[in-house]
Amino acid sequence: MFFTPASSGFPAEVFFLPKRRGTGKMRILDLSFPRSASWRRESRKTIPGSRVSARDDKQKPMEKYNHKEIEKKWQKIWADQKIFEVEVDEKKPKFYGLIEFPYPSGDGLHTGHPRSNTAMDIICRKRKMEGFNVLYPIGFDSFGLPTENYAIKMGVNPKIITEKNIQIFTRQLKSLGFGFDWSRVFSTTDEDYYKWTQWIFLQMFKNGLAYKAKEAINWCTSCKVGLANEEVVNGKCERCGGEVVQKEKEQWILRITKYADRLIDDLGTVDYLEKIKTQQINWIGRSEGAEVDFSITTTPPSTAVGAPLLRKEGISSPSEGEVVRSERTGGVADTLKVFTTRPDTLFGATFMVVAPEHEIISNFESRISNFGEVKKYIEESKKKTDIERTDLAKEKTGVELKGIKAINPVNNKEIPIFVADYVLMGYGTGAIMAVPAHDTRDYEFAKKYGLEIVEVVKDIKALKHENIKTKEECFIGDGVAINSGEFDGLTTVEFKEKITAWLEEKGIGKKTVNYKLHDWIFSRQRYWGEPIPMVYCETCAKKKTTVLIIHGFGGHSQENWFPWFKKEMEARGINIFIPDMPNTDSPKLEEWLESLEKLKDKFAGDLMVIGHSLGAPAACKFIEKNNLAVKKLILVGPAGKNCLNLEGLRKAGFDESDLEVAKDFCGEEPDWKILNKLAEKKVVYLSENDPFIIASDAKKEYKALNPEFIVFENKGHFNEGYGIKEFPEILKEFAELENNGWVPVPENELPVVLPEIEDFMPTDSGDSPLAKATDWINTKCPVCGGPAKRETDVMPNWAGSNWYFIRYCDPKNNKMMVDPKKAKYWLPVDWYNGGMEHTTLHLLYSRFVWKFLYDINAVPRECGNEPYKKRTAHGMVLGEGGIKMSKSKGNVINPDDYVQKFGADTVRLYEMFMGPFDQQIPWDDKGVVGVYRFLNKVWDLQEKVNRNQKSEIGDKKLLTLLHQTIKKVGEDIENMRFNTAISAMMILVNEMEKQPELRVTDYELLITILSPFAPHLSEEIWSQLGHKKSILFESWPEYDPKLIVADEIEIGVQINGKLRDAIAISIKASEDEIKSVVLASPKVKKWLDGKEPKKIIYIKGKIVSIVV
RNA sequence: GCCGAGAUGGCGGAAUUGGUAGACGCACACGACUCAAAAUCGUGCGGAGCAAUCCAUGAGAGUUCGAUUCUCUCUCUCGGCACCA
């Protein structure tokens, strides 16, 4: 280790400090180093070569504690006695402490890991001593790009690298003595684990939360992988910094947006740091406002200015001035829909802006007179990378769409339409109404192009205080309406409400909520991830499914849950028909059947029919009459006379003519036996309080049909009056349907094991490297048994880390994701600590997945709808000099060296002592020495302990300090103020050192409160004090409230606000006594200089302030 | 640009219902032990001054008997978001 320069002749130790991190060199002390004069003097006298033996002889006999031996010994004892291995124990309260499981990178553990791990270890050890059944698990988040990239470079299977890295991490983590339950360890790359990650995906698919769609995705040109929006930072890849471009690709996507509201609202029920909550809320970015339709007119102005101009589908654009009403369904209306959070500024909307990608531009191509110019602008903006687009933010550009105008619905004014890239297609509707008087961006744009600015909100503050000037000419705050016709004088809040109601009434707008959050792109075109358990079957894809919904009496296609359902089905690539039936208000069965027969030719593939209300009997007759083979028949209502609830209908207010209609449809029973044969699967929805159908009768009547009955409490027919907007329960009926040919792998075939391949290189075409594994790809279709191909994309890294904390409760279960009994006991996590860098994505995703699992009862109700009760965050450990640690900078600090040199306890203690836990702190090599000295002092104190004498020795002051320290350490741990807790213990130890003798009980208390921080040392001392059991079985000490009050206190004396004196006085002294003592003090007398005090203020136990 | 956090000795930091600024640790200086070094122990350690004292918590103002703590203005640093309508 050491070498002696031949020229020097000095013992090597004089000149060389221990090896430093990173440099690989010895640090050489400069001989001109200005050491003490005596050192220089003495060093000149030294005789080379005579020292080493002398040192050995005369070294102070003080035995330093042997951290290497002690730490090894206690780590073995903890493991042998399985002290941290826990099981469900209903008799004890549980505590589940969680840290982010590490990614086993090739660099090994760095100093950031022990910071979080030690903190939670301290908390968990304290909880254990407080009597809790503590679960503190560990595992590895082992899928991921760095390993895969390394594998590509070295040509080794990532599996081998991962296993090796995990071994290194395991050894390192064990060397630090964390109280992990190692019996529960797993890695996300374990087949037993990712089987359930895949299972969760399948549940999402079956519940309509996973879909495959062709979408422009963020494509990292360097990693050759699609990224979630969340993974793109400033237009660059979060991971490698490579350029990100848009690429069209079929992707698996998870509907996280469905949970957006709950992900915000439920934050009210958890104990997270405020800033973490804010980050979640900002990321989801919910904003409430209104959608408003602006009609479009062509110039020269149409004769019907202000009337909405509508266009039939298929006609490229209307002729001048023509007004065409579109069909209610299927037509593309010529309105420009905008989203605004400020509908109250509608009167100030003087122009409109659409994003370059907006369809209106191509729809009106022939009417836009300057289309060439527009096209050029669009192409230029497409060429800009995201970075350029943001860089150019200062200067807004755009082109007017000449030849078309929009009409402001509130005042019928014609306003121009622009295309500009400051409007984003991805948010709202991709079009805005521009209100330059009250929006900075619109203001900038209007100024540049000389557009009209109409002020419609008056600043109330400015009205009250005329001298206050607003900073800019454009006022964006709330105020009072002006220039807004009948709405003048309303406050912004009132106005928003009124105008939204007005828009809804007129049918030109509605209240809307928008989110920044997008659905989560879940495909990665890589190798080292969980295979997505889906199979593509061309036969099934061709087959296609047709869904037909027959609405009820007085119904039509645009109401109830039908529009929502149509969208859901279309997203799955399913043909769906919801025809408007003839004479809906006085329907005749014959007419309906005729109209349905006309549709028949359009059906393709398997047919599924839903009959809703009066549509139910119509559906039955339709199928029977036309001898249609139906894959599934769903009836929501009575189809025959026996279960028709005539009494209920009368009570519900239907008159006799209505009942005649019911009789027309239901009077003649369908032939149930034939229907039973024609329909492969039958489901009947019932509700206990449905006025149309009596559930018990229905069950009898439908007996011959042999259906599955689904009974809802209050949802079978109509819910909440007429027309629920969404009916998610029904989606399950379509779960096994093909999604454009995508078929889920049957659950009993999981896991879909990642095949071993040789070439991991991703392709420029955007296909996963798995696409080359032909043996693996070709499989059988689980539905039709024909040849099919496996999905070759894999899941993102987040997939495994979403739910790992659930699996810890029951890591070896091969029957289910988690045993509900165990989940019920351990979950939710009581305290989760991790880095700030994971408080948006990982936290959001895992909360989403938890909520989903909660909804489908995969985690029991008792666990609640939030996975983490409490979430805190630690600051990053920076390299020396305050620079972020990175391999490329060569300043990564490996805790191994410090564990070797100073021991695990020192590393743990230093990581906690270096500064406030939540702030980022640079690592300081020298600082480590301080806590090492402290631990040695604690060890050396053993010499002072009087083991026989348990009675009063030592003074009361020490006892007071001891109990104050117990109090402080306990409180500081709870608040994660570990640095001050350690400092308090240092003060106590310094004080104990000064004592000639120590009571063994006092020393034991010190060791007990120190034990969570420095467990090895504490255990060793504890056993040397004669205890047989681990200190972890000791209870956490309580301080004596009487003892924490000192007998004598020091009180400061201020004269005219300046501190002039301090006097020591008994705690029992009264205010008057204190005042007289103060006034008698010579220093005070001197400063008073004979003057009479005007006022004497006494703050109890703190200060006396004299005013002259 | 917006949101959030922060700025205290040579360094990491402590102290807030407004009440003795600089705890604890590092570094440094001197001393003890040693032939010597390391380790250890002791003393000192914000600045100016021989001292009494004065000045000091990013800068400037204010409230108060008293402000690191509260209010206002400004500067800088860090983190998050970034044309989100």
C-alpha cells in the first residue's frame, strides 16, 4: 500500500495520506506545507530509519474498537437469528418502511444509496424497539437501459450482467448492516415476479385501460426507443440526452388520464411533503374551463352571418355562402372548437389561432386563398425541433388563413383565423380564441400583427387605487367585466359561471376539464424489459367484430352512455353501430325491424348485440327473424311480457299510450329456444329498482335463454335519471374481443418469458430486437388456434417498479400477485422515503397502478386507495466540491472504501450527520473523521463505567442532559433531523467524558438511543455490558419530564436592546427576585449610569430587557 | 417567464409562537505526550481593536424594548415546470 521514495528516507506515513477516491494516486504532502514551527524544527532533527520500531513499542495502549471484526460478527448474528425476518402477527401493530429499491448498475452502490437506506433503517429500528412488527424489505429494479446498452457493447446477455451486479449490490448493502428482511428479496427481472407484472397488464387490457394505437411518439434517435412524454426533458432524452424526434408507431398505451382526477383529489388524504403534492398536481395539470364552438364562414361574407355553417362529410368544402346542415351523426361540423379557462373574456376574443397540425387547414384547403404561404409556414414549423420551438418562444410567428373567418358566438363579429406554432395540438383542442387584452401570448401576437385589442376585464385594484399601474398593458388577473354586453359588471368568477350556462343553453359550448397529463405510452422497442403478453392474430384481425346497440323508447344515439361507448369501441378497432331508430317517440316494432334489416349488410365478423330498454325485445326479434348468429347478446330490459313491470311504469308516470308501445314490443314472446341457439353467450342486466322490469320475474322468464345475470344496485336500466355518461362495467363484456387482432395471452400461460437472443441491437426501423427471435415470435392464437405472432415490444422500466412494494408482502406466492390476508396486514406502506427525482413519474405511475388494482379488488379494500401513507424525500449526495456525482466526471464515491477504513457505523453516521436530510450536500472526505472519532469516544467511555454501582454517582447536570438528549433524539428521528440528533449525542458524550465515573444505567441509555444509528458498535457494547439479547429487543427509552428541567439557568440582560450581562439563577426564582438580582449587578449598574429604568421586560427563563 | 426552496464564520451546518447568533463537526493555530510523526488530550478560533467596546446572519428600508426569525423592495443560488390557452 505504501511506498517510500528512495530519496526521502522518511517513513512513508509522514508523506502519504491514504488513497483518495477517483484519482488512483497517493496524495503527496507538500514539504513546504506551513506546518507548526515545532514540527519544522523537530523534523530537521529526525534520524532516518530509526522510527518504525519505536512507534510500535510506544503506541498508546488505548485499544481502538475493531470495527471490521465487530461489524462482521453482528451482521452474522442478525442473519443467523433471523432478527429482521418477519411474518404477519395480528397481535402486534405493523410498520412498513420502504425505500426505493436500487437499480443494480455496474458502478455499484454510491454514497446516495446509504443516505436513504440508513434513514429508513434508523426509523425502522426505532419502531422495532417501540414494539412494532417492522417490515423493511429490499429488492432490485433490474430491467433497464444501461445494462442493455452495456450488453450491446460487450455482447453479453443482460441477464448475466444483472446477476453479477446484484451480487455486488447485495454484498455492499449487507456490509452496511441495514435491517432488511433478506428472505423477501427479489428482482424485477425474476420470472416469478414479472409474471405478475404481465398479469397486471392483462387486467388493464381487460378493463379497457390498455390499448394499441398508432401515435406520434417521442423517439430517441440515440437509444432507438420510444419515450413517454414524462421522459422527454427539454426536447431531449432524459436518459442519454440524445435528440428526440416524433415518429409514428403503433404503441401500447395506458389510459392513466382516466385516473387524473383521483390522482389529484386523493392527495388530500395522504401525508406527503407539500412540494411533492404540488409536483403531482402540476404534472397532471388539471384546468377547468369551457369548450366553445366558433362557426366558420367563407369570404366574401355569407348571407347568413352568424349562422353556423355546417358541412357534409365527404364534400371538400362548401360553395360560397352556402349553409349546409350536417347529419347529427357522422358529419364533420364546420365549427372551430376551442378550450378556454377564461370564458368570461369571450367578448374580448378578436382572433383565433390554430396549431399547424389542426385539421381545419386541410379541410378548408380550397377555401384558403393563401394556402401556399400557410403550407410553407407549417412545413417550417415542422422542421423546428422542440428545442428551437422553445428557444424561439420570445418571437411569435404565424400566418393568417385568408378566405375563412370565424364568428364570435357572443357578438356575431367576424374575426380572422391564424395558424401559429405557439398553439399546441397536444393540449385542449389545438385551437384557441385569442384574447390579446388579457393573455400575454395573445397580446404579443396581436402587437406583432397589428390586431384589434378589446379590453373586457377591469382590474378592481386599479379602479380603487388609480395610482397603481399594471405592469403590462395586458391584464391577466381576475376583475370586473366591461364591454361585455349584458354581462357587464359581473366579477370574473360570476361571469364564468353565467356564460358557461349560457353557452350550454345555446348548445355552442360546455363546461370542460383539461389535463396536461396524456395517456401513458407503455411500449419500448427494446430487449431488456418485460415482454408485453399479447399476441397478434391476423385471422382474428380480419374477422372483425361488429357491435350493434339498439336504443330504447324515445332514445337516440347521442344520449346516455352511447357516445362514450362508441368511442371506447372505436379505440378497440371494433365496428360499432348505434342507429337512430325511426319514430323514437311513438315507435312501432315493425318499423324498427325494417330499419335494422337495412343495416344487416354492413355487419362484418362476429356480431354482438346490445338491446337497451325497448331495444331489448327489438334485438331479440331482429336476431330471431333474420336467423343471425350472435357471439354475445346483452339485454338491458325486458324482452317478453312476463317480466314487463306495468305497475312500475304507471308509478313512474308513463301513460296508457306508452304502455301500448311496451305491449307492442314485448307482447309476443321471442322463441327463447331458437334465440338460445343463435346467441353463443347471453347476459342480462338487472336492477332491483328498475321500473321497467321486475328482477325476479326476469330471472324466470329468461330461464330458457340460459343467460348470465348481472344485478346492479341502481344501474341496470337507467341511472341518475335519464342518461348516464359512462358505464364502465359494460366494458368487461368486450374484454376478450380482439383489439385489431390483438389477443391477450391466457393468464395460465404467464409468464411470457423473455427469450435468450444474441443480438440486442435495436433497429432504426423502430422494431424491438425481439423481432429477430423468430422461434419465439411465432405462436398459436389463444382464440382461434391459428398461427399468430407475439408482441415484440417490451414494457418500460416503470412497469416493474410500479408495484414492487405490494409483492414484498408475499414475494413467493405463485398463485396470485399477493395474498389478500397478507396485503391487508402490511399495506399500505406507512412511510416511503426516496429521491426527489422520483416524485413525479414513479410516484404518479405507482399511485395509478395501485388505484387500478384497488378498483379490481386485487388489493383488498381495507388497504385504502392510496399506496403510501407518508412520502418523504432525501437530498442528493454530491461529489466533493458540490458537483453532481457522475461516472464521466470521475467523482463517484464508493462507500466500500469508507466501510473498509472506518466501518459501516461511521459511514451510516456520517451520511446522517453531513447536513439536513432533505437537502443536497457535498460529500466531504474530512468530515468522515469527525464521526469516526465520536464512535471511538463512545467505545472508550466503557472504561469509565462503574458496573457495580447502580446508585447515584455523577451529577444531576449530566442526568438532565441525558434526558434532554433522549427527548431530542427521539423527536429528531421522527422529523428526519438526523444531523441534530447526532450533534445532541455528541454533546452528551463530550459531557460524559468529563465525568470521573459513569453509572452503567446512564451509559446504557446512551447506547440504546445510539443503536439505530450505529447498530454494530451498540450491539457489541451492549453485549459486553453483559446483555444476552440483541439491543433491538430493548424498548426505546422514555425521557423523564422532571429531569429535563435544569436547576439553574442563565438569563441574558439587555439594556436598550443591547446585551450587557448574563446572570445564573435558580429556576425557582420569582420574577421580582430576578429583577432585583439583575438591577444589583455591577455591569447593569454601570450601563444604567444612575438613570431610572422606564420599563423592565422579563421573558420567562430567557431574558430581562431594561429600557431607559 | 411561472411555481417552490434558500442565502448565517475558512467549510458542512445549528438556533424561528421574535428573546444571550455561530451549537455540533471539519479545517486551522498553539500547547501536552513523543527522538519524531500519526493517534490522543488540552486551549483558542466571525471581523476590527492593546482594551473598554464597536461591527456582523445576501443588499437596502420598516415594525419592535429586542429581528437570522415578521413586512416591503432588490440581488443571487438551487430545484421543478416551461408557449398548457
